[in-house]
Amino acid sequence: MTLFSIFARHKSQRMKKLILAFTIGLFSTSSFAQDAKADSLKKGIVGTQKKFNCDSIVVDFESGLINGKIGPLSPIDSIKKYLPCVAEEIPAGSDDRICGGGASLGKKGIFFNLEHGLIEFTLNTKAHLPYEVMGATEEELIVFAGDAKQVFDLQPYTDRAVQSVYLYQKSYGCLAIWVDQKDKKVFKVQLQSQPQEKAYLCVD
């Protein structure tokens, strides 16, 4: 065997090793890139998962939904999922709330009356209502909500002022706006699952 043939054989073997090493390196790099891409995609999916909170509660009087998710007939599990700030649960038939049991949100002025299928907003609500109805006068109601389909006057006790309830027919049931006749101002709003002729009107 000549010196040239020995040199050629070594050169050929070295070339094969280089090609093999390059191929392995290329495969490893590709595999690493795919793993990195998969990890990045996985993180992206985890990062874009919706987190529901009570920082901003938006009410739609036309659809009867809160944040586009919760309505007058939503079960307690859904309320806790989309509004995870339920501060108190009152069982049905409890003496703690004369007008029916349900769930209230902490410091939000919102009560879900699960027993009678309605959502109630009071003067101290932190929810974003479609218009500034709280504290509005009866005259302003025409500007805000139009003509009521039905009005009821309730007087729970002789020593209390009459409370007038303006009912507006909606696809989900009705919108009930309560006015205290002592100062002629709105103090309560309800999204009710029943139409106005079957609205649940309870004074506690």
C-alpha cells in the first residue's frame, strides 16, 4: 500500500466522520428548535387563558348579561367562575333575606336572587350600568329607558313611603327600576327572568 493510498483512505474516513457529525448536529439543532417552538407555543396557550375577575363588571340591560356571561338564570357555579368575588351565599327560605336566597358580591352592591331568578343592583353598586340610572328622577327615566310597559306602586308598611316599580319588557324577561316616592329617585334596579306581568316584586 502506497503512502498516497493510506493518506486517501484516512482522508475518506475523516470525511465520513465529519459528514456524520454534521448530520447529527443538524438533527439535534432541528430537534431543539422544534422543542423550543413547542415550549413557546405551550407557554403562549397558557399565557392567553382567560382570567375572570371582578375588577370591571359591565351590565347590559338589553341582553340581561353581566360581562357577556352571567344572566338572571345563571347557576351559582357559573357565577363563581366568571365573578369570583362572591362574598356570601344565602340559602333559599332563609330569614336572612326576606325576598329570597342567592349570592352577593363583596362590596359591589350586586345580589343574585337565585331563588326567584333575578339580579339586583343597589345604590352602592360598583358595576358599570348602561346609563346613570341610580339616583335618577322619574322624569329622567323617560330619557334613559323610555316609556315603561307597566308600573306598580307598593307600600310595605304604613309608615313608609310608596315604592314605584317601572317595568320594561326585555327578551330575557323584564328590567325593573325602583323609585322611592319619598325623594322621587331610583334606588334599585333588577334584571328579572320573568316578563312584567309575572315580575317578582318584594320589598324587604
